[in-house]
Amino acid sequence: MAMNQDWLTDHLEDLQQKNLRRHLRTCSSPQSSRTTIDGKEVINFCSNDYLGLANDPRLYSAASRAMAQYGFGAGASRLVCGNMAPHEELETALADLKKTQSALVFNSGYAANTGAISALFGRGDIIFADKFNHASIVDGIILSRAEFKRYPHGDMQALEEALKQSTGYKKRLIVTDSVFSMDGDAAPLNTIVALARRYDAWVMVDEAHAFGVLGENGGGLAEAMGLGADIDIQMGTLSKAAGCLGAYVCGGKELREYLINHARSFIYTTAMPPALAAAARCAVGIIGGPEGQQRREQLKSNAGYIRTGLKALGFDTMNSNTPIIPVLVKNAARAVAMSGRLLEQNIFVQAMRPPTVPVYAARLRVTVTATHTKEDLDCLLEGMKSL
């Protein structure tokens, strides 16, 4: 006899009452600035496809050519027989773009963070993490069994105090998102690097929402601030500005070899399909070239236009200075209602509620892309004006 599962129903009903229950919506067209959600064409202000590459014909042409040569599935983990030329070509391109000695590709950002952190750090070590870091970083730290110290978001004085008090540990790590996915602000990376050097700590940066978006060549916040050589572990994803799937860890040659031998999320999983690696390699080439720079400039212009417009309408966009533009609502029910009213106007903006954001910090999360037109942007501002 199956176990009683009434507690599942009770819990879901409780989430519903608190306006915290989440549901899947079906997208039945390619990701774009305009897409089809639940059968309805909408202007999409939810996607992390910042440069508009998710539906670029060059990516699926690259994937098609790779499928013709290598088939679709990789067949095994990379340490067995799944290591294929497109994986290595992608890693070479990433290392070149990031100006590091090497790169190692993982199947997702979650796999990269949990695998790298838990492989490199363990009992007897201590890890300092920004309170607003991504969940995959938090889970990686928990898996590592290292001492876990959170500091208030962006609070460098609190971080320094914690570093001062951390004596007797074998290794110390400061890990931070470079661009925070719900707030849209950037980490004070220059101060973090200075503190790490002062207190003999490693630095790891998650560039998921900065890769392709910031820096002259799209290398992320580390490149934009000229700090790439000072970051021990540079992680990022290929699922946002690159329009694909997967993630990377960039750094020294020894770091790559260590992770190949110890990162469980790399060792014990089937390799990324070679066609996907080939598409990502194509995207990295676009990101690092003149077209990538042009798209970044358009993205910056579009984000500035929306941020200025929202502020003029009296909305609180917090400290955002990137294409992620939160509209702080605080109340979860109100955020859901506002999202619903925008959808009635064919504008798709998701409401973000706890536990994704702190309690009483519910918000609309507006994401702007390089492919949004002036008409798209004005539609959003008109829709917001009506709320």
C-alpha cells in the first residue's frame, strides 16, 4: 500500500493561500523578444537570452553539422568514452575569451557550482558567501561540509570582520555572484579581491548573468573590472547570453585537472551532447567578436531606457545597473496580480516570490534583451503605467 500523501496536498494548498505556489507555463515558439506562452503571443520580458542568440540560425546550423559528424548523444561520461572534439573546442574558445589557462565544461550551472565547490573545499575549510548568492552556490557549500559563513549582501565591512575572525582553517574561499539574478546589481569585486589577498583567501565568481553581457569581449564582470587574473575560479553559464545550455569553470591548468579527477557532477554524468557543445562554441565566437560588442551596446541602451522609464513612473528598481531590472512590490499577492494584469496586455513579466527572494521582497523581475525594439520597450512602460 502506498504511503499517505495528504501532507503533499496540504502543503500545496498552503502555498496557494499564501500566493507562493508556482506553476509551469508552456512556451510553444522559439525564445525571442516576442514569443508564445500558453497559446498567446506576448512580448517577453522574462528571458535571460540577453543577446538574442537562443534562436540564432548560426547556432542550430553549428549543431546540425555536429550531429551529422558526431551523432546526437555523447554515450557516456567524458572520462569513459564521451569526451568528443566539440567539448574540447568549446573549452579552448572559453579559455581564450576569458584569458585563462584552461576551461572545463559542465552540463549546467548547478552542476558546475556544486561540483567545483564540493571538490575543492571540505572539512577544515571555511567559505564566505554573499547572502544573495545563487542557490547552486549554497548547495555546493553545504555538500562540501566546509564551515559556511554568510555575509549581508554586498557588505564588505561584515566580510572583513568575518575574515579577521577566521583563524585555524586550512583553506578560505570568498564566493559571490558577479551580477545578482534577482536584484540586478553587481558585486564589489575589486574590494572582494583586495580582501582575499589581505586575508589569504581564494576567490570564486559566478558570472552566469554577466558572461556575454559585461566586458569589452563579453568575458563578464571580472573582465570589465580588469580583475580576471586575480580570480582563482571563474564560473559561468552558457544558458543565458550564449543562448545554449551548460556551464564552465575557467582557471589554471591544475584547477581543470583537479576537477576532472574530483568533481562528482563532472565525473558521474553523461557528457553534454556534442551538438550542444558545437552550438555553444559558435555562440562564444559571436560573443567575443564585433557583433557581440554591438549587441552589448544595444542591450545596455535598452536596459537604461527601461530603468529610467520605470523610475520616472515611481517604481523602485532597487540598485540594478544591469539588464535585470527588479520592480520591488514587497507583497506577494500584489506582485502576482500585477504580473496577471500585464499578461492581459500581452506583456509577460514574472512575479518573483519567496523563497526565490526574501520574505516581504516580492517583485516583478524585468529582463531586457538586445533584440527588444523601441516599440516593445514602450509597450512595457505603458503597461506598467496602467498598474
